[in-house]
Amino acid sequence: MSLTRYLAVSGCLSPELDIDQNLVRIDIALPANYLDNNKVHAAKQLTRAGVRLAQLLDSHVAMPC
């Protein structure tokens, strides 16, 4: 069963399809307090990703062409 068909049948999510039946968007309902409960974790992940990106960019710049 395709993902779009599963989503439509399951009823837990509401998919939006374009004219060619390609998945465009999926609306979901987050639990109450989801954003408040996960804000710190998301901030930590973004900080780690930013540091890692800076490391990758620094290592690329230091390499001779």
C-alpha cells in the first residue's frame, strides 16, 4: 500500500495531494505542550548542527585546491 493511500485510509493524518496525486503536505495534530516540552531539545540539536556545519566549512576551506 502506498504511503498516500495509507495516510488517507488511516485517518490519523490528512494528506494533501496535487493534481497528479503526489503528496504535497501532511497536516498533523501535535500533542498539547509538545512545543514547550521539546524546545530545549530542539535548541540543542540546532546548536550541535551549527557547530558541525562550521567544522565542515572550516575543514573544506583549509584544504588546498
